[in-house]
Amino acid sequence: MQITNAEINLFNQDKTKNHKDQFDFLHQQLTNKGVAVEKIVQQVQDFQVAIPSWALGAGGTRFGRFSIGGEPANLEEKIDDVGLIHALTQSAGAISLHIPWDIPGDAEAIMTRAQAHGILFDAVNSNTFQDQAKQEHSYKYGSLCHVDPAVRAQAVQHNKDVIDIGVKLGSKSLTVWLADGSVFPGQLNFQKALARTQGSLQEIYAYMPDDWRLFIEYKPYEPNFYSTVIQDWGTSHLLANACGERAYCLVDLGHHLPNTNIEQIVATLLWRGKLGGFHFNDSKYGDDDVTVGSIKPYQLFLIFNELVAGMANNHAGNPPLAWMIDASHNVKDPIEDLIQSLEAIRLAYAQALIIDQAQLEAARDKNDVTLAQEILQEAYRTDLRPLVREARLRAGGALDPIGYCRAVDIRRVLIEERGLETVATGL
Ligand SMILES: [Mn+2]
């Protein structure tokens, strides 16, 4: 299924006047406050987020998985689904592949297909958290941290293979997330496990092409419940430092213990120029992987405030970040769910962009705590949805992407094309 510009324009027609009225009103309001509206519309328009190749099918929990029908059965169809989302939202101009779930058979054909949708290949992701068919050694007791050098060598080689695949597709970064750790006290020697992991990562780092970056993701628990080898940003940071200049930390919003101040972690890493990538999702309790902005939208806004301020005053030379949605869809259609996440991300970004950073800084310098809070909440409570819609409209997207999905019944069309029984490769 493909959506053409003409179809989107036709769909937008009867909604345009209402939107224009709302946007013009907001434009005036913001301009009166001294906000550079046009610049912000452009910044929002330019903000693109990668969709992971494993997100287009129904997710699941360890208790069950409920198929939705019409799921993409191969990489080509996954790219097509990202293409649909991008056509409607104009904000998902990249895909992030998970290897070995999505090894391209013909890299050139896959690239041509992605290009037709205006999609680039973002970071590639390795997988040493589960065993694959015909694999010689098991990762049951770890991969890059394993006590047996032969298992570590196999895991390092897998990461090298992932880099080779990424090179063929034009990717420029590798994300490593390790499930390595221990389920019970006493199982693992913490120091030795960390040292072995560092050695393995250094080997992977040395293999990367000169223009590649390594992202080291951390997570405090799960699937290992007593310890994970890379449990927090500090551990990720020291490993990145041990690897070299082109190794960075990756923050996944769900990979923190409850109530962790994630915005402060973001600020700290930007201060050191070591923030490489971002995985968006939301959570109530643990790594729930639910829709971005569905539980803690104010936290997301505060994180974007640090990102905007940190990148505007980038004294440490932090490179542009790799943005990706890392969520799972158990009860909603993944296409609609991803559209909601993309909208929440752009909205939080736009809200952060209208903060008067100079005024905020002046309030801090005077210890005017009340004013500092007022400045943040004034931005957060301004309804910027018309601005986000305008950015989408100018790029050729749909004014109401979810409305479009429902009007043409995209899922029904996909089920007709692919059948009810298809299952997306992945978890
Ligand atoms: Mn992640």
C-alpha cells in the first residue's frame, strides 16, 4: 500500500481552513511574546525520528502476544509501513534495523525501496540477548561479558557482521544493548564481568569505520533481575571513554529506575559531549515501552528543554543525536501508536523551543525560583498542536494522520494485501 501526495492533499482540503484559523491565532499569540515562530516551524519540520524495524508488528509480553493481522512479514514490508507513517507525518524519515531479525537479502534493492519512501538507515542494532538457530555458543550466561572467551568472540563477531551490513545500507552507527548480567547474588564477579565487557566493546569499536559512532545503551534490570553489566549512564559513560572519541552513551527513557531524574542525566552527558542517541517511549513502572508522552508528558518536555538548551550551547561539541522510538504495541495498531509517539515527540520539542532560555537563565542567576517555574510552565501549557500540524502540512503530510488511517482503513487494506496470519519477525 502506498499513499500519494494527491490523496493526502485531498484529505486535507476540508480541514485546512479550520487549521489555518487556529495556526494564525497561535502565530499572533507567540509573536506577541517575541517567539520566532517561523524558525520554530522549520526546526520542528526538520526533526526526524527513526522507526525501529521491530516496531511494525504486534509486540507482546512474556505472557502472550495478540496478532493484529496484516503485519509486515519481511524487511521490504516493514520499510513500506515506515513509508506509510512517513508519508502521513513527514517525521519518520529513517529506519533502524535489528540484526539478525532484518538482514537484507539484497542491500541495493532494499536501499532503493527505502529511498522511494524518503527513508534513510539510522543506527543498526545488534542482538546478543537471544540465541539464534545454528549458533555455536549460547548467550544464556552473557555475551560480551561471558567468562568463556569463545562466547565473547562469537558475540564480538556478530557485532562486526552487523557493522558490515550497516555499511552496505549507509548506516553510520551501531547501538549495543546488552542483556548481560546476573539473576542471583554471587553469580557474577562484577569487576571481571565489566572488564571483559570493556575488552569486547573495544574490539568492536576498533572494527568500526572511521566515520561511525558506537552507542552504548544502559539498563538497570531485566532480563537479568539482580544485576546488569551496564546498569546506568555512569557505567555506559566509563565504557564509552574506554573505547574512544566516537563512542557515546545512549539514553532509553524506559531504562531507569522509577523517579530517576532523566533530564539531569541528559544535561550531564551533553556537558561532557557524550550523548549519542535517544530511545523514546514512556512508562509507569519499569521498561513498559508504551506510547511516548502517554504517561509523563511533562518529563518529556523537561528532557527536551535540556536537549534544546544543551545543543544551543554546545561547548563540548556533542554531535547531532540519533533519535529513535523504542516502544512495543500490545493493544493498539502499531501504525497509529507510532503516529501518536511521533506527535508527542514533536510537541515536546516545540514546547521546549518556545522557552525563552535567556529569561530562564536570568531568573536562575537571581535565584528567582518562582519565575523559573513560571517560564517552564508557560511554555508547557501553551497548546502548540496547531504549530506541529503546520510543520507537517508544509512538508506535505496529513493534517490528521490518525484520521487518515481510519478514513481509508489502512489495517483492513494491509490485511487484504498480506493476510491475517502474518507475523512480523522479531520478538
Ligand atoms: Mn532501547
